[in-house]
Amino acid sequence: MGFSEEIIRYRWDHIESLIMDKTPYDVEQALHTEQRSPDDLLALLSPPAADYLEEMAYLAHKLTIQRFGRVIQMYAPIYVSSECTNSCLYCGFNRHNKITRATLTVDEVFEEGMVLYRQGFRHVLLVSGESPRHVNLEYLCRVAEKLRTLFASISIEIYPMDIDSYRSLIISGIDGLTIYQETYNRKRYAEVHPAGPKRNYNWRLDTPDRGGQAGFRRLNIGTLLGLSDWRVEGAFLGLHAAYLMRQYWKSHISVSFPRLRPAPGGYRPESPVSDAQMVQLMCALRLWMPDAGLVLSTRESQELRDNLVPLGITQMSAGSKTAPGGYSSRPDTEGQFEISDHRSPEEVARMITFRGYEPVWKDWDAAFLKHSFP
Ligand code: SF4
């Protein structure tokens, strides 16, 4: 049971033609209604909505202030392994790429954590390729138990697991699950994932369901922009997030929209997304889901990230390294992709403050749970 059963109600081509048929009148209706329907989401993603970008941005800003205040939660990724059994065409860790790979020991992950802790981070995201031989459940539990002495919140962005494994991770101190479908277009999904366990579209699609059932406090989903038509991807992403909000109301749902960046292997995006289109997508998702978190990584340029702060972003990474050991011990390993914003966490925090927002390093403590549910 999961979103894979819900998604069969929506055909990619049909959603695409509904979006392309929207008129300026539909966009105005979508802008001025209180309760937005899926049809309004499609209107906000449509080509005519580009002429209403200023109004969309104003409304997105207003809604975000109402729901979240002027705060941006800061986090940083820790890459624990670049080993991978998959061959995703767009990824530097693709098993066919001849790169220097590494898997950190538990102590090395802790060292990486110490660097981030000293920089002020209290929320981290553990990232790895899909290689259970190198990164298995027991390893992840040991990493989590060690890191939770430093961090208030630890999320994972690793390969899909079953519910029991997720429960073990939660007991060990991991409270958030990030999993991107990459593309909701089944045909494209099969093309860019030619081999390896990741070929299983439905298993991946139902991962946030298993995470919600296991009890993760945060669920983060996303689509990799550049693989397919961003308007249709945005519609599926919005529908998926809204479904998760209905099903797992105890978990906070957030969405990411990473754009493809240069990576070892030299993959070129088939459907590039411009900055203006990225802004339209972000505003459309904010108007569709006022309570969802919107996450922006260092894949994006300094200039775009600065300008997006007031438009709906609620979480930002900073100072990121995308190679295992990149913060401390292994300067020789290669990263998953090139980042674009190279500023230090301190510089990013200063920019956020300068824009009238507060960078928040810690917005959660597991101790809260003990007080709420003795
Ligand atoms: S995207 Fe993930 S699963 Fe695919 S090759 Fe890269 S690390 Fe492996």
C-alpha cells in the first residue's frame, strides 16, 4: 500500500495536456481562491502563470511568513559512502564511473560531524550511495548512536529500506527520511536507471510511505529537475506531498527541487530548467501547500539562493561537501556532483540575517518528546 496505488489515477500525458490547456483566467482563479484544488496547482505550473510571477511570489512570501515566520533552518549533509551498485546516468557515483571511492568508518563520520558541530550545525543529513555491503543497517545504527551525542536532528538520504529497518534507525536516533523519486515519469525513470536495484520504480515511490508508517518525524521528497518536463514533475511532486500529508499527519512533509549539476560522467540534462521556471515551481508549490517545508541545497548559485530566501524556502544547506570525508579526513575522494554556492555556513547565515530572516541551527530536540509524551 502506498502512493504507487494512488498514482495510477494520474496519467503523465493527461496531466501534461491539462497543464498546457490552462488560460490566464485559470491562473487568476488559482491565485485568488482560498482553498486550492489540484486543478489550481496545474494552473500555477502552466505557461500563462509565468506572466503572474510577481503576484505568485508576493503570495508565496506572505503565506510563508504566516506559517513559518522569518526563519530558515540550517543543515549540512555528511556523505558516508560513495560506493554504489546503481548506474543512474546523471550521478557521479554511478558504479561505472572510475572515481576514487570511500566509505567512512564510524569514527570518521564522527570526525566529519565534529567539524559541522563546530561550525554551528545541529541538524545533519547522512548521505550514501546504494551499497548495503558497505553501508548496512548495523553500520547506520552505530553512526546514529554516535552522532546523536552531537546533533539534535539526524536525517538519512540513502537507499530505500523496509519498515522494520526504519524503525531500528529511529530507535538509534535518526528522525528524518529524505528520498527523491528523481522523476515521476516511468518511461524516463527506466531510461536513466538502466541497471541496479533502483530500477524498481514502485519500491522507491512507496519509500516515504514506509518511512511514515515507521514513524519518521520528517519526510522529505523531491524530483531531480532536468530529467523531464518540470511542470508535470511539479504536479506529481505536489500531489505526492499532499497525499503524504493526509496519510502521515504526525510527520512534517517537505519538498526539495534539486537541479541537475555537472558530475563525473558528464550527463547533460534533457529538459533544462531556467531560474525563472524554478521560481515559478517553488511559488506554485508554496501556494498549493502552505505548511510544507521547502528545501534548497548548495546546488544552486549564491545569487539565486539569496533571492529565494523570502519566497518560501524554510531549510537551506550551507558549506556542503559531497564527498565522503570532505570536511575533515579525505580530501582525495570525489564528490557526487559539483556544488554551486561555495560560501561558508557563517557567510550564508550572515546573508540570511541581512535579508531580515533568522538562521536557525536547532529547531528540535528529542528531549521534547519526553516532555510531551511522558
Ligand atoms: S543517484 Fe544514488 S543510487 Fe544512483 S548512482 Fe548516484 S548514489 Fe547511486
